[in-house]
Amino acid sequence: MFNSYPYNSEKIQERIQSILKQGKKNLDPQKAYRQILSFIDLTTLEGADTDEKAISLALQAGNYFSAEKNIPNVAAVCVYPTLVKIVKDNLKDPNIGVASVAGAFPAGQSPIHIKVAEVEYAVEQGADDIDMVLSRGKFLEGKYQEVQDEVQAVKNACGKAHLKVILETGELKTIANIRKASELSILGGANFIKTSTGKIPVAATLEAMLVMLDTIKEYYEKTGIKVGIKPAGGISEADVAIDYFLLVKETLGEEWLKNKLFRIGASRLANKVFDLIK
């Protein structure tokens, strides 16, 4: 299905610098800020999360919209499975989705039947999106078919919910591993591939993002099927979000600049972007 990946780290860095330089020449910051706000999965994934915090986040998610200023709300709220229903019940805007991490997040170190059961529970609670974690241990052992089969099993458990597969690129480390994990996730049925859990020191990077975007592009060119992308982990400043925005725009094109194909996982970014909109 996929060709041999032709880029090393040096070439990828060159491409990133070229893409950002070119993209910023034609950038309309105010339009970009509005689009970025609409891509955000407003996220809380802490052990101390409470019903009260989930309600607060749900209310926050619906407070950005302004028809007068053409300001959208965020795409979704992302929480643990036990908080899905309370978020769903407190969203003021029915167009805002609820995403849930499920499948033994963040380590992925559970048997597949446990992962599937948690996914099914999250969907029953009302999750529109499921963010699963790739089994990095199995991947690093070279058990590629087993990894792909797990993605497929979770995809089947999602029903109508969209599946985002978190690669945890900081643990995969190499370009070759990030490329292979992207391929397996897509072939397993992922609707999105996502960089990171935000739970390890090395989260989203532009290098990993470009490898993933190249994989999505090749798959689209060969099949006509569009797979989404979600950088997450450490994206808390507007200028950083702009860089990821430009990578998507310049690599995949305007068609991907919608929240059905582009999400950003963040907890602090939304307010910072909103404050920049005029």
C-alpha cells in the first residue's frame, strides 16, 4: 500500500522551514485564529478530574461563539470515559462533540478485550470520538499485525463514533517507527491519527507531524480516502498552533482545514487564541 519513505531527519527539517516560511507569507492571522479555535478538542485528562471540572469545561466550550464577530466554538471536549455523559448533558451547543480517551489510556498496556470494553462503555455514554492509544510495546517488538488488528477491533467497537489513534511519537522516537505506526493505524481503520497523549516529556513535534501528514497524503492519493490529523501535547501558544496549522494547509491543502479532518488537543490554547481575535 505504501511506498518506502524517502525523507531523513535533515530533509524533514528543511521541508518544515520551507513550508513555514512560504505559509507565513500568505497567512491571514485573524482567519487562522478563528479556524484554529474551531479545531480544538478542549481537554482535561487528569486523575483529579471531577464532575464539577467536567461541567465547567463543557460550559467553557460553548462560550466562545459570536455571530457578530464570526467566532466559532471549539470542536469538542475531551475527557475520560466516566465524564462523557456529564459533559454531554452540559454542552450548550449541540454542534460541539464529546471525545473520550479509551482503551487503557495512556499506556495501552491492557488486554484487547479490556480495551474494547472501555471503548464500548465510552460510546454508550455518548462519546462522538474515541481517542485510543497504539500498543507501543507490541509495536516496538515488531508485532505489527497484532497492532493493526487491535486498531481494527477498537474501530469495530466504536460503532458510529470516530476513531483517533494516538501514536505517542515521543516513545516511537524514529522517523521509520512513526511512519510505520501511521501506516498501521490507517490500515486498521483510523479516522484520525494523533501525535501524543501529553503524558510523556516529548509530546507533539513538527517533525513527527510532517511524517504523519505525508502518510495521510499518500493514502489519500492511492485510495481517495481522507484521514484526519490531530497534534496534541504541549500546544499551548497561538504561534505554535499556527505552525501546525501551516503544515496541514501546505501539505494536505485547504480541504483539511475543517474540524472533520483537523483537530488540536489542548487545554490552555483556546483562551489564548480567543484573546487574539479582533
